[in-house]
Amino acid sequence: MIPATTFAGRRIAIFGMGRSGISTFRSLAAGGATVFAWDDGESSRSAAEADGLALTDLSGIDWQTIDSLVLAPGVPLTHPQPHWTVNRAREAGVEIIGDIEIFARERAALAPHAPFIAITGTNGKSTTTALIAHVLRASGRDVQMGGNIGVPILSLEPPAQSRFHVIEMSSYQIDLTPTLNPSVGILLNVSADHIDRHGTFENYAAIKARLAECADTAVVSVDDATVAAIARDLIANHQNAVPLSVQSKLVEGYYFEAGRIYNARDGGRGVVAYLEGLSNLRGIHNAQNVMATYAALDAVGVPAPELGDALKSFPGLAHRLEEIGSRKGVVFVNDSKATNAESASVALASFDRDIFWICGGRAKDGGVSSLSTYFPRISRAYLIGESEDDFAMQLDGHVDFARCGTLEIAVAAAARDAAASRGSEPVVLLAPACASFDQYVSFEKRGDHFRDIVTALPDIELRGDSA
């Protein structure tokens, strides 16, 4: 845990008692602050009280006596309308921050030059975060990983000169961290998302951009038009920026070509990494993740030769192109995290042909029609969930499909058809392009169910820790 010593003697309100709220309460109390915490949800309050925390209804406190409001990232700050605690804090002139802001102040006080790598982007940030942490650990370094990836930042060990903090940040968290100043800020991509929370795409993009703008070194993908514009502004303002591209050969930064990653700094003469044959890092999106890793660690003084072997041992993340195993030449891949067409496109692009695609659930706007570029790669689709009729209409005449309804039926049919195919390495791919909520409480539960079904298949050879 990181005791919030910079808040000693202050009176702090916390709203939101999920994992980060509970961690923040303990951090502030350990640092000497007086804490008032609350949640509108009875179940969250009960869980916090069961954990030994004493709660205070914030509607009854004197806000003029409060120094800071620490807001959980899921609580509205601006849109669709500010939460009532936000209004009360603003009326009293109380600053509104998040838990990562507390970390930023502790780092500034304890070890201002401690390596701090922050990662954001609409897609891919969790894998990049996990990959950076993995290769650092493999090189024997002290690594703390957390943030939006699921581990509250204040539950980690405190900043120290030789300790690396690798932190995934959502737009909500960036918005609540006014003194953010990472050693390296990675911005992977920006596409329309969370507009309901930020009002406009421009507001959302500006918040994402700030992570790169306030970093000592910015690592930015120039394949994304929005991020490319941000990169041009960074360079115009003389900020140290390292561009990445999986589409073009660059004259500076890192680029990807024919399964290899190059550092343009040496004129492209040397290969930084070979990605051919790494099934744990399939797809062009993972090339971007690897480039970001190399660029970030180069910026904090970790040489590239230390990273190569670690790429091979990276286990990947559950539900993100997770290879469960193989059966008589058929590979089974869990990409349950693909909850919309854009993320499903990444999964489909990772395999050239012979895809037996399981899709469906609670559909997002547009369905799967935007995936038509990848239809020739699909041998057959297996439709599940409440989007079944809609997807059948969109695929009709373009992709052979079977109405399956449930995941059990879909896996059985796909496994049978893939085994009978003549492909060199057919893949049964769960990439639903839909939310899970029609049949599962989360994409994680959907992916876990897929893994359980595949694991139970006769003669399945499981990969790594999938069992």
C-alpha cells in the first residue's frame, strides 16, 4: 500500500466504494488524513463496512471543511451531468481528484524521477500495460502494475528510484489527475468512445492527448489520424515524442514491416524484434503493442536486447486473442473482449483464412456490416444471442452461417466443421462483436464459459495455463 503522506492532516471526502475507493480510504488514513467516504449503492456500502471501514453520508457533511474530493473514475464528472458530490464540492471550492492524482503527488514528494509509465488508448492499452510489466519483470526489475487494468494504484508499493510503476489509465482517470507527469506517456489510438461521459469526441480526444502532453517522453501511434495530429502538435511544441507505425516506414521512431519491428533511429538497418511465429502476439495490433513497449523502455533506459526472450514468454491476457488450445490441428481462440465490430475486426485481421467465427450477443450500433472486408477469411459463422436474426440478415449472401443460439451449440458445431476443413490451421474464434449482457453478466464470464467448453472437448491440447 502507498500511505498518502502528502494528505496528512487534511479532511478528505471519497465517493465510490469499489476496489479503488476502499484502497484510497486505507491509503489516506495510513497517511494521516481524516476520511469521509460514501457510496450511493447499498451493496457497495455494505461491502466497505464489512471490510472494516466506517462510512459517512456525504450529504450531511460541511463541505466548507473538506480539502479534497476523491471521485471514483466511474462517477460522472461532467456528462451527462455532474454527480451531486461534484456539485457540492464545486460550490465549496473543493478540488476534485482521483486516486492516481494521490499517487502522482506521492511520487513527486518521495521519488520524483522514479520510472512511471502510463498507457492509454481506446483499444489495446491493457495488453500493452501487461506486456511492459512482463518484460520488465523478466529482466529482474521491481515492477508495480495497476490502474485501469484492475489493480488500484494505491494498493501498490510506494514510488522508489529503482521501482517501475506501469499504469493503465482510462480517460476518466486522466481527467481526475491534474498533476499527471509520467516518465513515459503512451497513446495508442483514439476512436469514438465514452462520448456520453465527455460530451463530444473532441473533449474525449483532448483528455487522452493530455497523457502524452504531460509526459517526459510521449510514445504515439501515427497510424491513427487523431493521434497523428496530436503527435504533430507535440513535435511542434518541441516535446520529446517517439512515433510508431504499423502501416508506414518511418524516418524516426519505430515501424513494422514483414513481421519485423525496426527502430528508424539506425536507418532501419537493424531488426529490434521478430514477431513471426509468436502465437501469443498475433495480429497487427500486437505489433503496435510491442513497438510501444520497446519505445517506452528505451526511454527509461532499459536496452532492447533484454526484451527479446520475454516476448516469447508473454502469456497474454484472458479474453484477448487468448489461445486456449488445439485439437487435431484446430486452434481455439477466446476474444470475448471483442464487444463491438471495431474490436472484432482486430481479431479477424489476425488470421488470414479458415476462420470459424462465433459471434453475437447484445448488438452495438451498426452490427457486423462494417466487417465485410474480412468476410472472405471466414469459412462459416455461428450466431448466438439476441442479435442472431439481425446478424443473419447482414451475413446472408456473404458468409455461410448457422443459427446456434447458445455458446455450447456454437462451439460444438464450429469444432466439428473446423476439424472437417482442409485448412492448414483452421481457427475456432470467439469474437462476438457484441456486448454479453443478453446471456452473461460480463464479457469475462462469456469468455470463461467458452474456455470451459473448449477445455472439456476430447483430445484437446491446452496451451500454457488455460487449464
